[in-house]
Amino acid sequence: MRHAICMFGVEDLDRLPHFPEIFMNKILPEFDFGALTCWYEKLFNRTYLEEPTSENLDKNYYLSLPYVRYHHEKIKNNGTVDLEKFDCKHGVHLSR
């Protein structure tokens, strides 16, 4: 645990590709350097070697995140967002 958040280790890596997220929080080299090295390799492979598919990169998941939708609205509306009309919860689908 660090800052009340569980650390990821090498034993967690086999289940992480099934999550829609590209990044994960809390892999520390001083906790498990092997996990960090393996995850870097996975990110490299996803970035440069694997063709993006709905299985390894769910574009709709990212487009539905509130902060992504907020920034799209901000760009679309010349830097402004009507916070009264913006729904932070709309579109988010976390199913884990």
C-alpha cells in the first residue's frame, strides 16, 4: 500500500490486459521492478507492434470518460463549457 492504494506486482500482470485502461497507477520499481519492466514491454508492444482492435483498445471507453468529453466540449465551444448542462456521469461505463 502507498497512499492507501494497493501496489501492482508481477502477479497482477496477467489480468491487467483484460481491463480497458492503458495505464495503471502504482507500479513502483522499489516494490517490484520485474512488474515495471514487464508493463513497459506490454505498453511498447501495444504502441508499436499490435494493431489497435476493440479487444486491446476500446476507443468508446475513452471517449465516454468525463474529462475526455469535457475537453471535447471545451474545444468545440471555443474554450468554454456550460457546467450547468454538462453531465459528468453520462457515458461512463465501468463494468468491473
